[in-house]
Amino acid sequence: MSKIIKLRKGLDINLQGKAAESLVEVPMAAEYAVSPLDYEGVTPKLLVKVGDKVKAGTPLFFDKNNTRVLYTSPVSGTVSAVNRGEKRKVLNVTVAADKEQVSEEFTALDLKKATRDEVIEMLLKSGLWTMIIQRPYGIVANPADMPKAVFVSAFDSAPLAPDFNFALKGEKANLQKGFEVLAKLAGNAPHLSLRAKSEGEMASLNGVELHTFAGKHPVGNVGVQIHHIDPINKGDIVWTVAIQDVAAIGRLFLTGKVDLHKVVALTGSEVEKPQYYRIISGAPVASIVKGNIKAQKEGDKVRIISGNVLTGKKVAEDGFISAAASQITVIPEGDKYEMLGWIAPRFGKFSTSRSYFSWLCPKKQYKLDTNLNGGPRAFVVTGLFEQYLPMDIYPMYLFKAIIANDIDKMENLGIYEIVEEDVALCEFVDPSKTEIQTLVRNGINLMIKEC
Amino acid sequence: MKGLRKIVDNVKPTFTEGGKLGFLASFFDAIETFLFVPNTTTQKGAHVRDAIDMKRTMFFVVLALIPAFLFGCFNTGSQVGLEGFAALWYGLVRVLPMLAVSYVVGLGIEIVYAQIRKEEVAEGYFVTGFLIPMIMPVSTPLWMVALGVAFAVIFGKEVFGGTGMNIFNPALVARAFVFFAFTPQMSGEKVWYSDWTMMGAQVDGVSGATALEQLATTGQMQWSAMDAFLGFIPGSFGETSTLCILLGGALLLFTGIASWRTMLSVFAGGLAFGYLFQAVGLTEFPAYYHLLVGGFAFGAVFMATDPVTSAQTNLGKYIVGFMTGALAVLVRVVNPAYPEGMMLAILFMNALAPTVDYFVVEANIKRRKNRVKLAK
């Protein structure tokens, strides 16, 4: 095993509502959804209409910008709706699930003999290709590219993140197969990053290049890990896959069936009983949240987040769990005025600044709401973002280059190495309340358009 | 709290755009957000946010200024022969008009600009307005303060786009404007002492050179180093007590609001050049005197650390800080026309800081490019 890579920068936000290590098997829900909005820059072209019968793995739509990539149904059933927003933009395609689940059949490949193209073809047809994300930019990979390497992070360090050692119990064979598939894609051993002191059984996987990381969030972000293992330079392409998706890919190649089971953690201060749930990808939020939210006082609302509090998406209670989420977080809405709050001691509030008292009790678990805690301002404070981005990047200069639409500077200052999640902590700590994740995505989209 | 909230909610429509007093929207918003942290929730990006905001940041800077401010009041009184509480009270009454003028003129201009830009009023002036009376001699006429403030806010800040966009520290711009526009009134031996006769103050014939001027001309001062450290010397209102300034500095460093890199390197730069000049025989007094007299400590703790106008990279902060301290001592020792060099040193380094940062960032870009070469 290689030496431990220790990161000094970062921040662990201690929140209430960590998931207990108990797993609930969620029964089949009535409806499942696939949304093009779960992926960056996808323009969907529908392949089904309402009333069509589909199986698990039947394509629902493809991406006009990346035409070989199919987005398939996670379950078998009947297409029940194509929901559209403004300008007829497709929001999601829902499938009413059958009682008896059937999957499209794929012939299991012998990975020793199969060519790279055959492997790619199987991933594309089954829809599991959408799990392969390209860096730079954080978009679904282009099957025509040849990546430098594939990177997988075995742990998530975000607030209240699920423990994958628990979530992936019993999936070792699938993981092993999945990594063999990934090895085929890049032609070299995939990089797998473990968390020091909780390596778990993933440390014994074969055919992967293991790395061990220690430190605070964002140490679990694959982008941060790549920066310390083999940074992305101009012209480089690497692919990343989430650890649960590696297991799903392994399952496909072992059984020839599309089986999109995954485990999500239900977390957050407003959850009655935070724990783990086994669902099928695209399941309704209500299937795990219903009846599990603490009773609220009159006028109080909660926010349900598909993902973690830093990078997740706000969803309605009748919405669906997004494809990449392995966690649902429920926290109180902060739509309340607070008299002279900026000057008060505010003992219950969490801050990285010592102008509050949260530094006195580093172990305390906080119940944070969604209040912005201030108004948007120009950048004033300096030297702060650097402490929360463990990369050799000058974040403030990069953000200013993005604001100025200066492509050369963005490239020189490291836009290829980051996606939104890597700067989420900068956004969290910023006293000027700038929308930094949105800013970075706009910068990335400009790079995609111009380069 | 609920009653007040109701009142604010009731009058709010009048002050929002389209309302009868819509042209006062920014002003109203400033008052509303002063009274209440707004109920805005996160819409994009991170769903939870750190509790710190610009208001609290700026408030803590003002809090850090309080010890030096109170000592300034006391010293103003004690320089005209008062003692104890009477001295403090005298100084407080003496400086309040200046503070009021600074805030009324400065905030007035800020609010007008915020309204024109349809933005919220930025909190930067909260600190600037407090700093300005503290770096002026106590008997500066109020109209000069008003003029200096107006010049600083308009030409030092708003023409660049407001708080966060300015190149020069606005408080120092005000000081420099007053200093250069009214040099005869702003120097000499009388301006450092209050001229108000109330409360039995002995103002007749009180005059004398500051410690800095004495050091520059004779190489000695009439006060002990301890007096200078505690602050019982004439000088600008808030700058005399190094002890009280350091107390405020400690708060700024502890809360992480000011950069320890800048602060430390300003002192290091001043001390290094002080020793250098002592070693070559240009000065006869000990080098650490530089840190105790004049505006050195005040500038190092409260002005050079201004995050907007100082260097923005960590390495840049060391460099700019060191050069600021060194330059201040250089001006003091070598230039006979200016016994005080701190103001000019900070302003000069404000102008140079972006260039220093530029080279630091260029080095990072170069590292990134070298990485490509190494990979091949």
C-alpha cells in the first residue's frame, strides 16, 4: 500500500441526523423517474411515448450532444408521463413499475477476451454508460475518447455522508467485476482512493491502484484526489465513477441484467429515524421520507435535499431521488427574520469564524437551516477560500477570471481540475454570499462552448 | 421583536421600487437588514451557509478599534491637563462631532451610490467612518473632515465600483487628502492638541512637536519608550497607544478577520529597516521606537491589513507587509520633509500589491504549465 496522502485544508461540518447503521429494504414503488437534469449539459431526444412498455434497461431518451449515450429505464413497466417545464424542456420521464420486474438481457462478456469496444457497447446499450463522468467539466463521458485513467473514490466526506463500507456490504464480487470493466476502459488499473483508518474490505480488491487519503472534507471528492494523485492538465481526459455505480456495472457484467439497486442514507436534523434504505435508482423521495419527518411547528417548513447539504438538489416531497444521490438530507427552512442577529452572540449557529462561539465546541452537532445568513456583497475577505480548497489553485483569482469570462486565465488557473462540488465549501464559508457553485458551472459551460 | 417586525413589514411597500418613497429603497434596506437578519434562503448551491456575513465581519473590526478609541479620548483630555474620568469624557465630547460628520457624510454618499446602482448598502464604510476620526489630529476642523470623507468615498472608492473594488484604503485617502490639501493647518505644533476650553481644559499655549518630529530632528524624544507604548504622547486621535492597538489587533487575529501574515510582516519590515539604519548610523535611537511612535502600529494593525487593498495571496501578504513596514521607516529616516511615513507607505503598497499578487499567481500558472512538460 502506498503512503497516506494527508490533506490539512478543509472543513467537516458536524450536523445532526447521521444515519444509523441499519438497512431498510424499500418495497417496489409505484413510479420511477429518469431525469436529464441529473446530468450536466444533456439535451434529451425521446425514444418512447406515454403508454409504451419498457423493461429495466430499455432506452427512454438519448443525448443530442452525445448521441451514442442512451438513458434507460431503471425498472420495467409502462411509461406514465413525460413531464415538461418551460419551453417544453423535458424535466423527467416517469415509468409506472410492474409488479414482476424484468430486465433487458445482455450477453455476459468474458472480460479476458472481450475488446474495449464490446465493453463500451454493452455499457452504452444498458444505459450504465451514463455513470461514467468525464473530467474536466463533470459531464457524461464521450465513448469516442480514450481517458488517461479512471478514478473512483471509495468514500464520501460531505456532511452526513453515507458510509460506503456499510452501504456496499455484500457487494464485493460486483465491485471486483466493476473494476475489471473500468480497467478495460482506460487500459490501465483504475485508481481507488480509500479513507485512512476505515479502508474496509475494499482494500482487498484486486486489479486496482489503491491510494489512502486522510483529512477533512472535501478529501472524499474524486476531483481533490485526482489533483493529488495525477493532476489533470490541459488536453487530459480522465473518467470518474461513483463507488455504488461501480457495483452496478459489475452486476450488469456478472448477470447480464440491468439491476440498479443502490443504498441511500436518509439523514438530517428533521428526520425522525435517520438510517439507510435500499432502493432502485430513480425512486420517489416519498418512498423513504414519508412518515419519517419530525413534526414541525406551525409555519415551519423543511427542505428535502437529494444529496448532501453542500451540493445536493432541492426536491419536493413528491419528487424523485436523483441518479447520482446516495443520500437524502432533510433540514429546516430558514425563512425567518432574526432581530440584530449579525451582532448577537448566536450560540446555536455554526461558523468557521471565531466571531461566533462554535470554535469552543468542535464536537457539537449542529442543526443548520437554509438561511443565507446575510446578503450578497462584492468579494472583500481574502485568504479564506484557500483554506477550504486543498488544491494548488488560487480560488479567488479563478473565480474572478470566470466572472470576467477570461478563458485563457480560467485555463491557466485550473478550471480543468474542479467541478462544483470541489468549491462547495468556499461557497459555504463566503461572507459575501456569492453563488460560487453556479459561477463555476457557468465557467465550465463557457469552456465547453469555446474549446 | 414581533411588534417591530410588523411595523417594518407595514412600511416596506412604501420603500420598495414602485412605492411612494421607492427612491429610498437602499436606505430602507440598510436599516431593515441592520435590525433583522433577512429571511432569504439559499436557492442555488450550498443549502446551508456559514453564519458569518459582511456586517459581522465589519462589526468586529469596529469592536477591535474600541480600546484605541477610548484611549484616544482619554489621551485627548490628558494632553490638555485633565485627569481620570474627566479626561475621557472631554475627549469623547471632543471627538463625537468628528465621528458624526464622518458617518453622516460618508454613509450619505454610500446610500446615494447604492441607490443609483440598485444595490444593498455595503458595510465597508462602517469601519472606514470609524477609522477616519482616529487617524486625524484631534483639532481638525469639521469641514475639513467632511471634505476629506467626501473625497475618499467618491474618488477613493465609488469611482472604482464601491466596497471591494477600491485600490486604495479609503480612510487613508481621506487622511492624505486633508494632509496635502491643507498642509499648513494640518502640521505644526498646535494641531495635535484640542483647542476646546470646556471643562477647565488648559488649552492656552499647549503646543509641542510630536515624538516623531522630535526623533527626526534631534534623535531623541521627551517621553520614555513606556509612555510611547502606553500612548501618553501627542499624535492623531487614535494612533498613540500601541498597547490598545495591539489589544484590538489580538481580537482581529483571533477571529481571523485580519491577516496575521500582513500584520506580522509589517512589524518585521519596520524593525528590520530600523535596525539597518541604526547599524549604519543614520539614526541614534533604538529601532523599536519606530513601532511605538506615530502611526506605525495603527497602520500595521488596522490599515495595512485591509483585505481589499492589501495583497490577496498569502505569499503576497508577506512581501507587501514587509515592504510596507520597511518603506514607512525609510521615509521617516531618509526624507526630512515627512517625519511620518506610514500613510504614504501603505498607500504606495496598496498601489503595488496587485503587481506583487500578479507575480505570485504567475508562478502558480507556471507550475501548472511545467506539470504538462513533466508529464510528457
